[in-house]
Amino acid sequence: MKSMKNIFSSRKRRVDDKKLDMTRLPKHIAIIMDGNGRWAKKRGLPRTAGHKAGVEALRDIIRTCSTLNIKYLTLYAFSTENWKRPKDEVSALMQLLVHYLKKEIIELHKNNVRIRTIGDISGLSQVARKEIDIAIELTKNNDGLGVNIALNYGARAEMIKAVKEMCQKVKNNEIAIENIDENEFEQCLYTKGIPDPDLVIRPSGEFRISNFLLWQIAYSEFWFSNIFWPDFNGECLMEAIIDYQKRDRRFGGIK
């Protein structure tokens, strides 16, 4: 893997990073990684080839975020609905996850990246859970880019889980109903301790949220692209950030 410091100089850029305002970078970027299957189909390849190509795109995005000192990157990797896909594709995705963590975790650790997951990983295979645990434990003390991988994640399931936890707290007399507020509720979400996304990116030409971070993206800025995820790179990410910096974020108020 190329040095983080050399990521911009290692390729020809379509977007001039000098246009970036380094004082107004988003702290948290969330990405719905979409379009792997259509990318493969367009090339007459099996869908699994698209997922493999998507991993290459992921490397570039993580490098770029690290270079820009983005604090958090949340990646929608596998949703609660993705289990409906063909078994061989689901199996290939899980194998790809294991392969990626085994191959990349040492380099990620060297570059101060911290790995965590959001979602119900108890539904994943024992092999996948083992590699996830290794990655989390190895990088837990890093203070660079925090990469949150959404696995077996669904926002509705997350909120139901949070409601059940709040009900249990009330039942245990840990909190009174009248004291329940947004801050208390957020403590029961998978993203506890992580600021809400400033920018949500969805490539592939779709304009859906797809059950992703429904609570957390209440005031996020959205950026859509027709580019399939395997072709999405650091240049595309910088373009999204530049567009984000042109927006006036009012959070429901008036400046």
C-alpha cells in the first residue's frame, strides 16, 4: 500500500485539492457503497468481481480520508436486507470481508486507523467475527481515522434495539420516562460516542437512503453520483467535499 502522504501525488487528479478549505472539512463522512453488481454486469463479469473491485475503491477512500485528517468514515457494507441475496453471493461477500481484514489490518494499524463495526455482527459467521474482533482489538487505541463498518446493519432494527434498551432502563428504574431525550436515546444506538455524519455519499445513480443511519442523518448533507462504487476514488471524494463546503448548513435555523 502506498504511503498515506503520497496519495495525491500518486495519480493524476481531475479535482484540484487546493480548492479544499482545510478548515471546513466534514468530521464524519458516511458512504453507501453501491453499484458493485451493475459495474460487473456492464463488463460481462460475475457480481462477485464487482465486490472485489469495490474493495480496491475502499482502499483509496480510506487513504484519502486519512490524508485529509477526516475523523470518522462510516461504510455501509452489508445491510440486514442483503441476506435476501443469493447464498453464493452472500458467502462471497463474507469471504471478501475476512480476506480484506486479514490482508489490510496491519497496514491500517500502522497508519493509525481505528476499526469498529455497527450492526448485529452476531449474525455473521464465526470466522468473520473472529477477524473483526482481531481488527477492533489491534486498532482500539489508535486516534486517527475512525472507520465504522456497518455489517448486518439496518437503521430500523437499530432504533428498535435502542427503544428496547430504553424500556429496560425505565423498568430497572435507571431513568424516568420524563427524562428520556435525544441524548439518552443516542446512548443506546450503535453509533454511541460518534458525531452524526456531516456528509452522506451515495454513488451508483440511486437516490435512496436504504435503511441507513435514519436517526443520525437528520441534518446531514447528501451527495449523489452516477459513478458505480468500484470506480469511486479519492478524486470523487474530494469533489463531494468541495461541493459540501459550498453549502450553507443551518440545522433548521437561520444564520
